Amino acid sequence: MVRFRLLAAGTVFLLTAALTFAAPPATAVSSGATTSTIITKTNPTDRTYPGGRGENDLVLYTPDSGSTSTGTNPYGAESVVRAGVVVSIDGNDSPIPADGFVVSGHGEGAEWVLDCMPVGAEVSVKGKRVLARITPQSLVYQAEQLLAKSPKPEGDAATSAALARELVSKASAALAAGTKEADARPMLDEAVVLARAVSYAAVASPTTEGRALWLRLDRDNPKSAHQAVESARALNANMLFPETIYWSRTINPPVEADSMPQHKGHRGTDPLRTMIDEGHAHGIEIHAWCEIFFIGPPKIQDGEPSLLTMHPEWLALDRLGRRNANTEENFFYVCPARPEVHEFLLRQLEGLAKAYELDGVQLDYIRYPGAVTPDDGFCYCDYCRKTFKAEAGADPRKLDPKRDKELWARWNTWREDRVTSFVQAAHSRLHAARPGIVVSAAVVPDPEESVTGKHQNWLRWSQKGWLDLVCTMAYRPDAKGVENVTREALEIIGQKPPIMVGLGPFLGFSADRLIEQIEASRAAGTVGQALFSENALTPEQRNALSTGPWKNKAKTGL
Ligand SMILES: [Zn+2]
């Protein structure tokens, strides 16, 4: 006990000195308590869902399953346990080890895996219950794994690495000599913090790369535009994607007589102008993130003007005549096919590009609402039904997707073409309004899924030269999946146009995982990363970015 106290006191000076280069947040991962939860399924045989993992499930896969891997899809998180210790965390289809098992979660289950089963955690299964505990050995394991990422640290990092190793060995010796776990933990926590800082310092930080932050300004805070630029500066980000058109309202004051109304909270200010002025002064590009066919959630019925009240006749209708998207939180969309909708929206984009020195305009929700069944699909407004019928001889609402296969395929292509014609026009009119502007789109990363699910053919837009940049929304908890989906997309489109990978720290994964995803997206050959979103970044993630992959300033290179 005395020995431990002396050791701990002796480390304080060195620790402070070593930390000056990294300043990691004070929150170290340490909890001696055992957490447990209920397993919803073990080795499921009903595989209606990939791997048999359904909504909010926590599934146990053991070697008894007879499968070599879990077979799950990317929309979850899973910990691989060998000899009672978590050896890795991944998103999907993990190998099932012969000397262990995999715990795989979706939704609430995934949250539990990410929160309670980090690498190094001791895990056991008792009946229907899985128990996890961060032990001193877990912390030793974590420190060693982090140090292994940086075999040859230099300068301050070398000092920190040596100190982390010293703390690990001293804590281990203290434990062997009978020191209580709780008394040895502070040393190990310090070792992990140091080892983490060493691992971040070892991550490359190229000086040419796009680093973007999507963000929504706080409408009740007049300083939010200034703060957004300051946040980008602190992180060495070089692009901001401020949500400029959303809920069929803008953050900026109207630029023309028929412009969309300004969001109430921003009235009397021009946050877009502030971001452009301040951002450009610091080498930060501003790309106006604009939501196109999605015009708002149900709460836009707040007495303020929106397209819902200004042009109710433009609203998209599903096959059952409903205005709210059944698969998307009852969102409202405008009809993605009507010429007057296109003209109105194109004028909004043009107006922005003429009035503001924007570096880019990003098209988001440049698609139909997602549909699981044909009845959930859009749009069956009078215009769409009449126009398609005049061309194809059939009312699309009366088509049976199974019986009328050819006409149904034609109906799908017809819808896809409406979105495509919008993108083509947007590209040409935006370039006419502001030569050199970068027109990008935020898209479903898998080019096939984007067409079948959303009538969003970004592959075609890319091949035709109607996009200058693609931002794939690769929001998932793992790094391997980000790399795979990005490699596939790049293989198909080449580097024309370049791809920036959209990563989803809002999903709540760890700072370490965010760094791994950035490294994965670089390895795949992208020109940068866009993070969704600035608002969602935790202090740990911010620290990891500014001491790791974004520690050097970079030019966008676009
Ligand atoms: Zn329509």
C-alpha cells in the first residue's frame, strides 16, 4: 500500500510533462463494477434478418452455431470474446472464435456492446445473462493494445510511452504484492490515457485533405455561426457544411422575392454571411448543405411559413395517398417530379450561389423517401399519375409490381430520371451562377442500394459529370465496413468525381473508433472525411481529432 502511494506520487510530475503535447480529457475509462444484461437470442436459426439479429436484439453466437461467422449486417456492433476477454469490436459478420463467442447487438443491444464491452473487458455468460467487467487486466490489455499501434514513438510520445509502460509494470507488481484493485486502478487509468495519447500521436496527418463538419446552427444563439468557425479552427477542419436550407426554410435572410422564409430564430442576423466571412479569413471553405425534396418533420406545423403551408399542392403522396413518409418518421416531402417544384428549388439554390461567396452547394435528400413495401413508395400525386399514364399508358397506382413487371420497372426508372434531371439542372445552373462552385451530393454509399431504395442514381450523375464531389454517408459503427463500402464505390466510379467519406460519430462510438474510421477511409483512397456532425462530437472525439489525424493543418486539395 505504502509502495503504491509512493509510486503514484512519483509519477505526477512526469505525467504532467508528458501530457502537455496531448492534453487528453480527464475522463478515463475505469469501472470495477460488473454490468450485465439479458441475451435475447443464442445461435438463432431463423435468419429472416441477416444473422438472425433483429431490432434491439443482443445475440450470442457460439461455436455450436455451426457457422464460422455471425452473418449480421452492418447496422449493429459486436464484440469478439476469446478466452473470456474482448479482443476486438466490429460492426458485422465477425468470425466466431473456437475458444470463445461473439456478442452482437442492434439498437439498444449495440449500445450495450459499445458501452459495456470494450476491448480488454472480461466477459462471461451465465444462463441468459452476459456479464462484463473492466478489470485491472482489462486496463493492462487496453494500454498494451494502444501502445502496439505506435511501435516507435518519438519525442514527447516516447516519454509518454515509457511512462505508460512503467505504470503498467508498477501496477502489476503492486497487485501481485497484494495491493487492492481499487488502489492500483489510478495508475492503470493513467497508463491507458497516456497510451491513448501515444497512439493518436502516431496517426498520420496529411497536409492535403478535405476535412468537413456538417452542422446545424443553434437558432437561439446569435453567436453560433462564429462558434462554428471557431470549432472548425480548433479541430484543423477546412470545410464547413452548415445546414442552410432545411424544413423549407433558410438560415440566411431571403435573397429574392420568392425565396424561402428565414428560420425564425435567425431573423435579424445573417449567420451564412458570418461563416463565409470568418471561415474564408481562416482558409475554411463553406459549402451550403441544402435539403432538397425533404421539407420537414411533423413539427414544422408550428404556425411559421413552410412549403407545407405555402404550396400544399406540391406535397408528395405515397401509394395510399398519405403525405407522411411511413418509413421515415412521418417526414414530409415535396413531389420530386413536378416541374414547378424543380423550378422553385433550383431558384433557391441559384439565389444562394449568386448572393453568397459559397465554395460549394451540397444536395441532400436528393432522392425519394425510402420504401419497404410498394405502398410506402412515393410519389402518387395527380401530376405523377397523369404524366406517367400519358407516357406509359398505365396509372402507376394501379400497377402490381409482381404481375406488371415491365411497367413497374419503367415506373422506377421514370422516378429515378426525375431526380437525375434535377441534379443535371442544379449542376449547370449553379456553375452559371458562380463559376468554380463545387456541387456535391450526400448519398447512400452503395450505388445499387441508393437506386433501388431511393431512386438516387449518383453513379450516373458522377459518370455524366453532374457532380463535382460525392459525400457518401457511411454511417456505421465499424472501420472495416467503412473501408469496404468506400473501396467498392471508388472502384465503380474511379476518382471522377472524388469521394469524401461521411462518418457518423453521432452514432456514439468511441474516439478510438473514429480515428480508425478516418484511417480506413484514407486507406480506401478518398480525398477526405466529413463528420456528422459537429454538434455531436464529444470532448474525447475532439481531442482525438486534434491530436491525431487532424493535428496538422491541411489544404482541401479540391
Ligand atoms: Zn408527384
